[in-house]
Amino acid sequence: MKKSLLALAALTAFAGAASAQSSVTLFGIVDAGVARLSAGGKSVTGMTNSGYNSSRLGFRGVEDLGGGLQAGFWIEGQLTNDDGNAAGMNWQRRSTVSLMGGFGEIRLGRDYTTHFWNTTVYDPFGTNGVGSANTFAMLGAANANVSTAVRSNNAISYFTPNLGGFSAQLQYAFGEQVSGGVKTNNFMGFRLGYAAGPISVHGAYGKTEGATDAVDHKAMNFGGSFDMGFLKASLMVAQEKNGAGLKTIAIEPGIMVPVGAGVIRASFARHDQKGGTAAWNDNDWDKIAVGYLHNLSKRTTVYATYARIANDGTQTKTVANNGLGGVTASPGGNSSGIEFGVRHAF
């Protein structure tokens, strides 16, 4: 009996040690709101999702392999909680496996592209809701075939360790085209910068090959922020261009002001089109956004945001969000949107 108890205790200790060396976590965000969009003399009101943070469901885990080496995985899918994922659940937000250690991290799978990161880190509204300046995929139809504005399939990334606040990422993604043919969607990019204390600055670049040189897509951006405690100021500068020389340049200053348990957010974004015909160059647009979010707890936040776009020339950019649409700005006209919602993380 004593031997049996000793054996049971040893087995329990071994199981505890093994479980301590690996973990799997279920996580997610459910974000829903009500919005009204107005443009072209028409308006629409309805339910939205992901107005503050993208609604998602995911699993991530890590295993200690010994000697400072770890293996990890991360699969994450989009939730459209206003309609219950009518299109079906997938894992296209992120699907990666990694090896990590003192050398940094090698990551394989579908993931964010290098140049997308700055557009969400240095915009006070991230890339969500009516307030986001959306300083990515700015060329629109001029690069309709580009699939790497936000994420890329078949990607290999290397992340350096944090070296006194400095870090870098290198990324290559395979277009997986047969040799001798077009090189569509081959992607390469990098991101590097410094973040420590109140200062954060990063620059990034990404190039996606198109079916011809004329539709190659190049994106570069620079972002920085300075947190003074009572106010956090940020600046984002971004450029996209194609192989034919058409380009869009965006400049977006922004602020975030803590107020008790809440934060006031505001930004102004100027988008200039260049390198084309007079009609193309005249089709600029400006966007202003202001909002407030209030933290009810560490996991639950309520928010409100207002945004307005003013178009030049024949531009038809329209304030948009997730889950609601149907209105389009008239050429050279304005559009606006207001959104109220709640975000819960788990």
C-alpha cells in the first residue's frame, strides 16, 4: 500500500511538472455596437461588430522544449457577432506555428504583413470602426489584385529579440506560382524600430509582386508616439504606390487623453493622390475622427465614435465599419458615421 501511494505521488508530481511546461489558452473578444452611416443624401442604421477591437475566437499554446527553446502555435478566427458568422467560421486572422528562444522567433503561416503593423499601432482608433483612417490598401482599384494589405498566406517571419528597446522583423511569403509563369503575390517586407518608456518609433516596408510590373505594390510607413502621461501624441506617415507610378500618401496626427477610467481619442488624416493624371491627383480626401471609450473593468469597455470624410475632385471615399454599409458618397461629397458599442474580452 505504501509503495502504491509513493508511486501515485511520483506520477502526480511528474504530471504536474509536465503540465507546467506547456499550456493552451482559449481567448477571444466580442465587440458589438449600433451605428448610423450617412453619405450621398442617404443613411443607414443598424448593428455593427468590431467597432473598438476586432471580434475574434482563438487558441494559442506554448511548449517548453528545454534549453531555452519553446514551440508555440496560434490559430485565430474572425467573429461577426452581429450575424453569428453567416459565412462560417475560419482561422484567417492568424494561423501560425513558431520556434522561440534567445535568438528570437521564427514564425510560419498566415499572419499580419510587416507594413500593416504601423497602421494599427499608431492610429488612435487602430484599424477598427468608423474612426480608423485606414492608411492601408489606399490605392483601391489601382491595385485591386493585392491580397497582402493586412495579412499574407504562406509567410515566413523572423523576429529579433528585444535588444535594449530595439527590435526588427523580416518576412517573406510565397505566391506559390509555377516556375516560368507570373510571380503574383510573392511578398517581402521588414519592420524595425525602438520602443521603451514613453517613446515608440517604427518604420516598415512591404512589396507584393503582381502579374506585371505595372501592378507591383509597394507600401512604406513610419509611425511614432510619445506618452506624456496626461496625453499620448502620435504621428503616422504612409505611402503606397504601384509599378505604374500611381501613389497615395497619408499623414495622420492623433492624440489619446486619459480621463479617469476613460480615454478621449482624436485624429486627422490627410490622403493625397499623386503620380497620375490631373483627375487622379485631384481626388484627395480628409478624415477627422473623435471618440471616447470608458473602461467598466479590465475586460469590458463601452465606446462612442464620430467620423467625417471630405472628398476632393471626384473621390467617393465613405465612412465605413464592420457589418453595416449600403451608402456611398457622391463624387467630391462628404460622408459621416457615428457608432456606439461595447467590447468584452475573455
